[in-house]
Amino acid sequence: MKASIKTPTEISSMQEGGRKLSQTLDQLIKLTKPGVNLAEIEAEAQELIAKAGGEPGFAMVPGYDWATCVNLNEGIVHGIPDEKIIKAGDVASIDIGNFYQGFHTDMSRTFQVGGQKNKEIDNFLKTGKETLEKAIAQVKPGNRVGHISQTIQRGIESQGYSCMRNLTGHGIGKNLHEYPQIPCFLSMALEQTPLLKEGMTIAIEVIYAQGDYQTITSDQDKWTIVTADGKIAAIFEKTIAVTSDGFKILTP
């Protein structure tokens, strides 16, 4: 398979959509307080995306009807924003996509709700944020997906955490999920992984957990994926363009 190469004009559209998406996510994080339910976050997301001239990218996935995926604590990805009430101390992840001027952007952030101070959780979340920054720094023409994956694996596992094995980042553009997949660990020889080329746009995701990497998919909704051992999970994600001399963050 080949990655989709975007023109400078197309990347500019993605950058504008990504800027709007980042602003939306900032507003949703401010809304995420104890006593708020997940459906309220979803309703606000729908309204903010529409006001900014976009469409909910996730709702274009067959069978998924929401603009957001909201996960709490052991939830990793694909959490349906239902009537669940958020409590102080919960670790919340908001994953959201925007379809704007024909192109998708995608981003996620994880944070602790209610201004709690927990050294263990603080270190856990700091590790994910810093690892994403290090992974993004690997993006340049001539490097490979394996450079990103290896950086994520080293950053996460050096702190005693686990990278998810069955969930990955991905190419992104006219479709929400495009080639190549971007694993959170080095799954093959680095030189066998896809080459990064100018004009590629990718969603780099650091998906990890405090405990083991084994997961369970909800029998009830068939979407929500949680840690099998019930330990806390997190996800940090940004959409990135490969430029002639490195990278451009499209979801600042």
C-alpha cells in the first residue's frame, strides 16, 4: 500500500481544520468537571464543531454515531459518551475528530478531573505527553514509522508502563484512517517499516496503561476498549504533516 501524499493547499486546509479542532478540545476539557456527564461533553462537541464549519469525523465511521470518544480510568479508546457521571479524581481521555474542507484531523488528550494532585497519576500523564513530543520529533523525510514506534515504546516502557499492542496511530486525510498504521511499539525490524515522505499526514497516538497491555472490548456496546486488569490508561494524539525539513503539527 502507498500513503496518500497531500499538496501544500490540502495540508493548509488540514491545518485550519486542526486549529479549529484544537480549540474545540480545549473547550471540552474546561467543561469536564465533577458532576458533568459524558453526554453533555458530546453535545458541546457537536455544537462547537458545527459552529466552526466542520463535521464530526468520528460519526462518519460506520456504526459509530458520536463526535467524541470519552474514556474514564481503565477506558482506553472508543468510549461512547453516554450518561455516565464524571467524578473528582477520574482520569479522563477525550478523543475527537474534525472533517473540514474535505479532510480529517484527529487528536486526543488525557487529564485528571477536579484539580486533584496525585504524584503517581501526574508522572503517568507527564510520561505520555513527553513521549508524544519525542515521537513527533522523529518525523522527517527519510525516517521511518519505526523511528516513531521505537521512541514511543522506549519512552513508555522506561517508566514501567505498557504500550498497547492492538491499537495504533494511522495515516489520515480524506479518510479518517489511512495507510500507514503507526504502532506504539516496534513490531518488526525498523528498516522494514514504512518510509516517511514529504506530504504524508499522520495521526501519532501514544496509547498506554499503568498495568498490562491486554485489553477487553465491552460486550454491551461492542465499542469501548478497556484494560483487562482494570489499571488506568491514557492516550495522547496529534495530527502531523511531514514537511521537507521535518514536521508541522496540524492540531496544536
